[in-house]
Amino acid sequence: MTNDNRNEEISFVKQGSEPDCFVKQVPVHPENAKLYVYSHLTDHEKTVYNVLYDAMINFREIVKNFPPRTTRQDVSKAVKCVYCDHPEIFWFEGKFSTNYQTDTEFANYTDFTYTLDPDGARARQKEIDDAVAVILDHIGSDMSEYDIALYLFETIISLVDYDTLKLEKTEKLPFFYSHNLRNIYGVFVEKKAVCAGYAKAFQYLCNRMGIECTFVGGKGKESLHAWNLIRLNGDYYYIDVTWDDHSDTKYTFFSSQEITYDYFCVDSKTLLRDHEPEDTFPLPECTARECNYYYKNGLMLNSFSYDSICAIFKYYVSNGKYEISLKATDKSAYDSIIRQLFDNKQIYLVLRELNDAGLNIDAGKCRYETTEDRLKIKTKLYQR
């Protein structure tokens, strides 16, 4: 889950003129200029954003120095935008209230609720820094942006368990109970998180490596969800770390080591099949395929090809991998692959060819799973 308007409280005052708290002097934070969400705001929205960002990083609970004619809607939008741009502000999880003029809706002031004081945040930042240093130490100077993003993606999935048990427990507790499931401390130190924590941790690591990555909130299969927008080699893609992790504290038979790669660098068409982004800021139309995991690794097929499938299976079995996932570019290709490979039993010709190549495969046994909404076919082979 991600933050939403349930964390916002509104308080009212009587009608009146423009609030006295408006001032012309506002903080300037040039470091925000390179951030995706900030760069898509109007000049007025950027000013409100900077005011709120300055308050959050300095732990100020009351914010009054808004630019003239700032409405409560401006404040609400800017809070969400700062939240999406700044995973490092882990002591703020979206709880705030705005007092405003009822006739004009101009904001008088905003109250923030933090889960930590400055000393507590500094202590936790040290723990985060120590954990992150270990992760980043394995990144070599010869790694491409794609290699780095894939390594960070796989590292988070291997490190973290999706914590359904704590999520169910904390949903019954008041907001001020800090459970860390949705922030980077929960990922890097406690190694338990839900989707917002996964997305913020991935964003945090990518940004540390100079890769543009943004937190995106919305819905996934009708439930509140969070994922990332990333820019690799100049093109935008979506990544959903959470949905490619198969760990779950509630179901111990799920493996935290299994990674599906179904949402690693997907285009807009693929994402929007089961994700619905909120409309706080504009998102690009992602059409590139070069960094998609299945395209990059030759696992995306636009039709049934015996020779291609044989070559893929040989490569993976030769490297000790016996579970092989393929994807189809469209429903027609998906149906054709299933029909030829399994209904017409050409899979056994493939297995026999692997066996003849000395790969020690049981030529009479395999299992397969199909996922139609993802156009995915997963085959498990067995050794003799």
C-alpha cells in the first residue's frame, strides 16, 4: 500500500482575506530540479513543493510560509509529490493536516506528523548507510545502467520478505505506531516491507547510482499499490519489485529467492493491464523494449519457433537452470506456443534433443504453468 488521502486531515477557519502567513521569501532547493515529479510541476507548484520539502527535512511540524494564493489542494498535491520524489525522508509517511479559508480555500498553515525526531532519524540513517554500503560495494565500474538496475532489483527481492503478518497487525493500530513497512529502514535494516517500502528502497538505490527512478502510487488489481518509473539508456520503463518477489511471511512455503522478472522494465501497455496509476503527476508513454528482461535475454517470442525454443532450453539447462520462463508478444503468439509445444507435444522432441546433446534431461517428463494475463509460459525440466 502507499500513502493516500486517508492520511490527510482538513481543518477549517472562518471566511476572511488572504492569510497573513503568506510571505514572499521561500526556500530554494536546487537539488530538486533534476527529480522527475518536481520537473513536471508549474512554477507555483514548485515553490509550494520547496516550502514543504524544506519543512520535512528540518522536521518542522507547522508550515506557514506558503507563497501567495496557495490553496489546500496545492498543499495536498505538493505533499504527495515530495513523497514520491524523496525516499530518503523515511520519517514522514504521509500524515498531515491543512487549515484553510473556507471561502477561498487558501491554506493558512499545515501540520506534519513525523514518526521520528531528528536524533532518532540520524541513528536510523546510520544503520541504513551501513546496509546500503554493503549492497553498493558489489557494483563494478564496468556495469551498465541495465546491469546495475537488475542487480539492485534482484538484491532487494533476495533481501526482503513481504510482511503480510505485520501489515495485518498494524492496520489495527493507530498511525503513530511506526512499523517501517513502507519506508527504506524497513527494507535495508529490518528486511521486511510491503510495496511502498520495496518501491522506495529501489528508488533510493537507483538514485544513489545516478539512475533516474521515481515512486509511483496507484492501484494494482484494485488494491492500493506502489511501483517505480525508471529511465535507462534514455528510455522510460516501469518496474514492480514487489510483484516479482514471491516471499510472504504469512505463507512460509513461498520462496524469497524466486524472482519472476515479469515486471522488470515493462512498457505502458503491459503495466496498464493490471496497474492503475494515480493522476497526481503526468507519466510518460513507455514504449521501449530494449531493457525488458524477456527481450534482453531472448525469452520473448512473437510466434512458435521450435529452433528458438530448443536453443533457449539448451542455454539455460547448460547453465544449471531447469525452470525456464518464456513470454509471448501477444495472445495469438501465446496460444500458438501452447498449442504446438504442449497440445501437439513438441516439448518431448525438445527434451529428446537436449538429451541427445548430453544434457542429462528426462525426455519423458516435464511440468508447465501458463499465466494468460501475463502471456507467460513457465516450464520445469527434470534431470535423469
